[in-house]
Amino acid sequence: MPDISILEDQIIITLKTIYDPELPVNIYDLGLIYEIDVSDPANVKIIMTLTSPNCPVAESLPGEVREKVDALVGIKSTKVKIVFDPTWTQEMMSEEAKFELGFL
């Protein structure tokens, strides 16, 4: 089984391939991922949010996250939990995301 820190890095790389359909920025840099917990033996729990509770991909985005993370070598199962506390704000975006969207 791969080292947990290596799995976490692979998960982040994978999350950066998933884009919000309304913004040209990946969900990780948007700050939608609140927590990634990799427990032994390679069970992953991801806590994330959406830009708003009425997000048009509220039903499909968690499934896409789960499928892509589950496909990684060394991952047995992935659970994705959507939360709205704390509420997502633009301050949660990475510097790269803010630049891409013209906030810097």
C-alpha cells in the first residue's frame, strides 16, 4: 500500500482535474475541499462544499469526486460529504484561482 502522504498528494492532483462548470477553476483551488482524511487501509473521506446550496452540480459533483478518487491505485473506498458550514467565500480560493478569475 502506498504511503498515506503520497496518496494524499495523488488525491489533490486528482481533485485539481475536476472543474466547477460555472467557473474555469478546479474545485481544489476554488477552496471547495475542506478536508481530506486518508485512513488505513486507504479509506478516504472528503468533506467539501459547493459555491452555493443551489449549485446546479450539487448531485453530480460529489459522485465525480468519489469516482475519480476511487480510481486511484491504493484507494479502497471514498466517501464524500457535502457541508455548508462554514459557508464558502471567495477568500477560500487559492491565489492562483483568484488570479485566474481576475480578483488579483
